[in-house]
Amino acid sequence: MNNGTESNPLVDAEFFWYSLIEGDQIVLDADYFEDGIKVLHKNKAYEVLAKTEQSISNIAFIVQSDITEQLISVHPFLVENYLISPVKYRHN
């Protein structure tokens, strides 16, 4: 039975992506690997340095790895939690 409370993961991820801004922090629900190398830790807060949107289904947060110091693109599906920065910087 559909009671109208089902969510659409793509819509939820897009809303989440639009809600956060640079300076907020994201926490991943699992370690993140690129080319078999661990670049981000589970349960560690990473500051959102930028956001990218190549298309509606290709959105990401950009964070810096504390392991390799590389900039890493993280899809909102991988985010378990977030912390809103108390200081907001808005660009016009």
C-alpha cells in the first residue's frame, strides 16, 4: 500500500545537494576509494569546498582528502550526515 510517504532517492539527493553550500561539512557512510586507494574516511567531517552540476543526475560535492590532499568529487548518495557551518558565505 502506498501511503504517499515513499521518497525518490534522486530527488532527495538533488534537494540535499541544493541545500548545502560551500563551508558546510559532509560525513560519509563508508570509506571512499579511488583506483583502489582509500581517499576519504567513514564518519569524518569534510568541508564542502565547491559543488558541481554537469547534469541533473551528475551532481557532486568537492572535498579535500585528508589522506592524499587531492580534491575528491562525492555524490550526495554517499553522504550519511552533514554539519551546517554557522558562518554563511553567499556569492552574488
